[in-house]
Amino acid sequence: MYLLFARVLRESKNRCRLMLILALYGMIPLPSFALSDQTNESSLVVQHHDQIVTDSTLSLAKLIDLTLEKYPDSTWLSALEDEALALQKRSESWTAGASQAGLRFQEATSGTLHYIDGTVQVPLWNLGQREAQRETGDKAVLNAQMQTTATKLNIAGLIRMALWDLSLQKIRYDQALAEVDIYGQLLNKVRRRVELGDLPRADELLAQSELLQKRASLTFAEAELMHARKRYSSITQSNKIPSIYEESLVALKEIQQSHPALMAVNSQIDRKQAELKALKLTGSGQTNLSVGVNSDRFTNDTRSNKTESFNIGVNIPFGGDAHLQPQLAAINVELNRLIAERELLHRALDQLHHEAEHNLEVNRAELDIANELKQVAEEHLKMTQQSFSAGEINLMDLLKIQSRTQQAILNAKERAVILQRDQALYNQAVGVTP
């Protein structure tokens, strides 16, 4: 394309003038960025519109809560809560398990002896076992809460990325749309001048080629914007976005132990430790208390006898350590796996924190440079326009400076959005949920 463009320039002395016109129209400043809730249907290249609507009553925090309610992990979190309540309810029981009732009747074949035995057997808590079970239930409740908080933070991260990606794609789409309009107007002007004989037919073809390239760029930008919208709606299961989602930076020197991800894995470790303690107190099994009533009746031709008695017994298990050790070992494996995961998680969070902090420092510097460059470029452009009006410089110099000025303006806009995005990602790294 560039070789063809150079050949066309060599073929006619009017090519330089056409290039100046192209640059002049191509570098007109674009509208300021705003994440509009509507895309003009008539401007769509491909008629596939994933609509997004701005809701002024919707906050970022509320959006995260609504997304959590519809997120697939919500069923798992509900099951964790139910399990924790079941464990708590078990520890409130006065017995260590289900009680049993037994009834036995015996009669001699002669019909002279009748024996009835009724018993109730109750499993008792071992010393400290009930308190350990209660602690397990409490740790399970806390674990369910921490898992919900950690899941909420993960959802916040997905939403943050989706929203700021949507913002950047909207900037690029608006720019591509404006360039198509600019080059369309330029093509009409070139055609008019070709009709008047002021420009050759090759200039019209060149302008038409540039317009087609801009339309191709618009198609790509539109597709990226629609992809960004679909990603957002897929995550949130909604087509509404908050009107304001910028965040204030929560600067921390290091990852805190209160980070939701760390608290979630710590709560799992605490629960496993409580389970291990409760299982050890189970020992060889539960001691069983038996209470019974016996009735003996004996009759024959000469005499009869009737005896009622009450009995109580205790059944104490022993020697079950060999059978308990595999269960203890299994829980211990899970416990140590969680401890290893916590250490790996801490390292990963430290790295994320460092990268997020470094990105902020770099982008702040780049934004300051971009804003300063924008200011200098605008002042320079103003002086150049005055010099051009006075005939002190030629049009080529004016267009070069105008091109640089426009690029500086666009770069400053994108840098402002990127800095806002990186502030949100920094908050995500240190575990701050809106």
C-alpha cells in the first residue's frame, strides 16, 4: 500500500497537495470520551448490537452484589452455609449420636417362663469432644463467610476489568467512527475537485482507498466493542452499567492478613485443625450408657413367681487407634495442602501488589508527560496557525504540527482512562472490594 502511495505521488505534482488535504482532514480533533449507553444503529457496520444501558442509580458495589446473587458459585456458597449450620446443630445435641431402644421377649416352650427385657442405649460425648465439635461448627460458619467474601472480590476483579476494557474500546470505536466520517467528507470534496479538473482521477482513487481502510478499521473497532459488551453482560448477566465507577486509590505498603483471599484460605486451615482435634477426641469410639428394665415370670402347678428388676450398664470402647489413624492422616494431608496453598498465595499476592504499584508509578509519569505534551503541542499549534496565516511557514509544516497535536490529545485521553483502570486493579490486588 505504501509503495503504491509513493508511486502515485511520483506520477503527479499534485500528490503532495492531496496528502496535505488528507492529513488536514485526518487529524481533526475527536470528540471527548464518554461511555455512552447507546450506539447509533445507523453507524453499525455489522448489524449485531449488544446493547448496554447506563443506570445512574446503579453503583459499583450494588452491581457486584447483584452479580454475586446470579454467579454460579452462589450455590456452592449456600451449601457451605448449610453444612456449617448442620455442624453447629450437631454440637448442640446432648448425645454424641443417635440413641437406640431395644425390646426382647422370651418364653419357654412349656409356657411356664416368660422373660421381657427393655433397654435404652445412649452414646455419650467423650471428654472435651462436644466442645471440639462446637468449635468445628463455628469455624465452618466463619469459613463460609470468608469464602463468600473472597468470591465477591473475585467477581469485583472481573467486573473491574470488563468495565475499563469497555471504556477503552469505546474510545477506539469513537475515534474510528469519526475518521470514517472525516474521510467520507474528504472523498466528496476530492470528487468535486476531480469533476472541476483541479485534481486527477488518481487522487479520487487514493481517497477512496483511504476511506475503505478506515471502514475496515471501524469494523474491527466495532467488533472489539461488541466483544467487550458481551464479556461484561456475560459476567454480570445484565446490560446495565453504573454511570460512575471510578475508584479512589487505597494505598498499602504490603499485603495485609485481612486480604479476603488470605482470610479464606486461613479459615479453611482453621476448620481443618478443628476437625483434626475433634476426630482425635473421638478416640476408639463413643462410650454408650445402657438403661433397662427386666421382667421375669415363672408359673407351674404348685407355685408362681414374678420378679421386676432395673439395670444400668456402660460400654467403653478401646483399642481403636489403628482404625482412627487413616482418618487422621487424611485430614492432615488436606491441612498441609492448604498451608502450602496459603504460602503460594501470599507470594502471588506480593507479586501482584508490586506489579500494580509499579504500573501506577509508570502510568502517572506517562500521564503527566502526555498532559504536558498536549499543552505544549496545543500552544505550538496555535503559534503555527498564526505563522501560517502570516505566510511564514508552509502548509506541510502546519499539518505535521497539527498531526502531532491531535496524537498528543488522544494519547492523553487514553492515558487518563488507563490510570483509572490501574487504580482499580491496584485496589483489586490489595483486596479492596467496592
